[in-house]
Amino acid sequence: MFYKKPTKQLVFFVVVFLILVLILYITIIKENKGFEEKILSLQEAIDIEVYFENLENRVLEIIGESKDINCAVYSIKSDKIRTKLRDKNALVLTNKDYEESQEGKKQKRGLMHNKFCVLEKKDGSLEVITGSFNFQPKDEKNNILLIKDRELAEIYQSYFNHIYKKVFLNISESFFRGPYLTQNFVVCFPKSKTCFEILQKMFEKSEKTRCAMFAFTTDPGLKNRDSVVVDKSMAHLFPPGDFSGIFVYPKNEKMHHKFCLFELGQEEREENKHNKYFILTGSANISKNAFFFNMENMVLFRSQAMFNRFLEEFENLKAS
């Protein structure tokens, strides 16, 4: 067989192709770096409330003050909340609806695990509630975050519209992943590597991280200086390794929180004029199922006041 010398035209196309690949690679690197810088320069979120107790009544109050309500919640076991939502003509999507509306077939993998509502108030303003709380009569150890921010609420509403249509029209939700960036928030709807990479980046940038997670089964970058509280029923699934900062919540009530507190290191504090305290919460555990199979939501923001509230709850869990 004789060697056939490449034509000039072939060489030209190969060179052009390699240049385009290089340009694309550089663009992606710049975009990723730019997004990372935007995360670290988030403005402090102000109009936020967090609740750790009496959650059923608090949800009832929030719903009662709203005129238009759309909720995506894994389950609703509270008769009071179910009745209130019905009285308000709310659109509600639960995991049972999601599984059984796919032409009578259940999902092979993944859950509709969200826990959020988008609420239009009587004055026309928009709010979001999210966190770890499924709508049930007992609190367990959970949190509800009430965020009064129209831009964030509109992102959640778009996501709700999308998954609601998916249930009844069998539309793929794969493209609605995020992350979505506002002036004060980063919101992500997993099933994507990008959402998990944000979590890894926050672990990397933080001098100290504290997480309270019902399930913590995959390692996003734990360090010896980090602390994690997990529910005792899930402690045996904690990622193996030399990490020693795990605390098991010992009481019989379920520790169902899903939040992480990130405290930036000295280098990051010098580069960023805003405060160093980040909070991540929502419906997602730190697990492969949460980030790659389930339908979830998570929101990242910075607020020293909220950080202190969550930190107090974390220390109480740790000391139990």
C-alpha cells in the first residue's frame, strides 16, 4: 500500500477545525471563570426569612396571604395544607402525580423531589418558599426559606410551568437545568454536572464549610476543617475516607435538613468587597441521585444575617 499525501484542502480543513476547537475551549474556560467570579460577587440578599419550627402553621400563613399559588412538592401529608391549597385553587405537583401521569407508567429512575411554591401576593408581588420541608403535620428537623424577590420567583415559575407541562405532555425537562444567575441569587435545577460543579467550587473556595444533610453520600470536596451533620438512618452511607468531621444526629426524630454554610477564605475575602458568608439550601441532598436523576431545586446566596440563623441551627444539631 502506498502512502497518499494529504491534499492541501484536507490540511486546510483540519487546521480550521483545530482552531475552532481551541477557540471553543478558550471560550468555555473564560465563561466558567466569569461565572465563578459572578458567584463570588453576588450582592447580599436582604428580604429573606427562615423558619425552623412550627412549619406547618407557617406554610398555612404564607398560603393564606397569597392569591395565586403554584407548588412542586414531593409529598403533602398535612390535611390542613392540602385543604388550604385546594381552597386557593393552587396548582400542585407531587411525586405521585409525576410518576402516575406518564401514560400510567412510573419513572424508572429519579423522583420529583422538589419542595417549593411560587406565590403571588395580594399586592402583586412574587415570593418563593423552598427548603427541606415536605408539607406534613410534624416539623422533624427542617427549614423553610421565604424569599421575596420577583426575579428569582419568575425563574422558579418558569421551571414550574415546564415540569407541569412535562407531566401532562411528556416533555423532557433536561434542558431546564441552570444555573440561573440574578444579582442576589444562583438557582439551579440539577440533573446536570454543572450544578454539582458549583457545589464543588464552593467547597474549594471556602475556608470552612458546615452542612446539615439528611443524606450525604457523595464527596464534593470535603476537607478536614469541614463539619457535616447527617441523620443517623443515613450515616452508614457517608462517603468513605479519612474525613473526621461527621456528626450523627442521634435523636429519633428525622434530621431532614438540606443546607450548607460556606465561609470564604482570606484570599477570597480580599478579592471580594462583599461579605464572606454563603448559604446553599433547597430540596437536594448531596448525592448522585439528587444531582443527576431527581427533579430538584437549590439556591445559593450570601447573607450574614441568614448565615448566623442557619449557623445557630447547625450548632444545635451538632450538640444534640
